Amino acid sequence: MLVAQDAGQYRFLPGIEPYSAGVVAMAGAEIVHATLAAPVPWRAGFSLIESHIEGLGRTRAALCAVQLRLPAPLSFEGFVDFNRGYRALLDGWGLLVDGRNPIARTNVAPVVGAPAEPSLYACSYTVPADPGLATTFVVAGSGELRPGSLSADGIVRRGETSPDAMREKAAYVMGVMGARLAGLGVGWAGVNAVSIYTPHPVEPFVLDTVLRPMGPAAVHGLRWFPSRPPIAGLEYEMDVRGVRRELRLG
């Protein structure tokens, strides 16, 4: 069930405390995706976001999604600890909606070139747009962790990285992406940016498990980031979006 973030002109699909499952622009607005020229420590990154958004005549409420980069995957306990401070910042910014976190998020640890501390890599925000434009949206990143479980027991094919195990993990995450797209009221046809995050080879499964199920959206291909999901033990993550405008900050 979508929840309105009226001040930001978008709706969000509730997720868990650290992030929402995805966001979709309301009529009269569109989501713009912006990638930083280089990651910056995440708290400083939020100041950069604020400065950029205010320069567009928008308020903090326009922020609807972020992408973070970690030095290394966290333990389950470390993940909870990090999210406590992260959520506190969002609360301090007045972004929570009736206690719910509306901001979608992807959070991964690059295998090469990882930052020295948790850093902001990209963000998405809303701007006014012609109501007749195609709907824009961002789906939060998801790894192969079953819902309702924040423990190693919930990991699909835990401890396995064979081609068969990776195919099953990817298929599970594709199911999550499809469900989130449906929850946002959109579909694969509107997707034009797909990212895969894993340190393992994707060639054995990517055609049949990822691209073909995408249908016509497969024409846009995908980006593979050799990265690990934010929690140690997870091996595969994915996010998708459908936007008209992408830009680089800095």
C-alpha cells in the first residue's frame, strides 16, 4: 500500500526502518537521479544534497532515494547500529512520515575503490514536471534475504556461491524487484536503469534470469558493480529505476 509524501510530491512503498521499498513520483512531478563525481562521507553528502536541492528551489522533502557505499560489509549487528544513526538524521530532517521512512536506498561495499567510511554515491529527488510525462520511480536495492528475517538464517542458499546458487539468489531478487514494481503501480516496461551488485561472475545466469524476464526493458542492458551487499553473508543485490533525467554532481 503506497503512502503519500505530499511535501515531496511522491509516494513510497513502506519497507523496514532503514529504508522504503521504493518511491514513485506523483502527477506533476518527476524523479531525477544524480550521481556524485566521487563519493563523500554520508553526513557531508546529505549537506551536499540539501544545497543542491535548495538551489533548485526545492526543500529537503524532495529527497526520495539515496545510494551509499561502504568500506566493507557489516555484521547484522553493525547494520542495525549504522541504521540507527542514519534514521536519526532523516528524522532530524523531518522526512519521516508518521514514523515511516520514505527514503529508498541502496547500500553496497565495492570490491575495488571502496571509500574509507560510509559515503554517499548518488541520490534521487523530485522536481516539478508536466503531468503528461511518463511515471518515474526508484526501487530500493535488495539482496537475497527473505522478508521478516534480519539474521543469517534468512539468506537464500546461505554460504553458497556456485553458479547454481547464484542463479537462485538472482531469481529470488528478481522476484523482489517485480513485487516492488507492482507495489509502486509500474512495471518492467518503465524500467530504464538496472544495476547488479555482486563480486561473483554474472555471465552464467544474467541472460536467462535477469534480462529475459525484463522483457522490452532488456534493450537498455544493465550495469554490473563488483560490490558486496551491506551485510556479510549476502552475495547479490539489485536495484532498478525508471527516470527521464540523470546527472552528475560536482
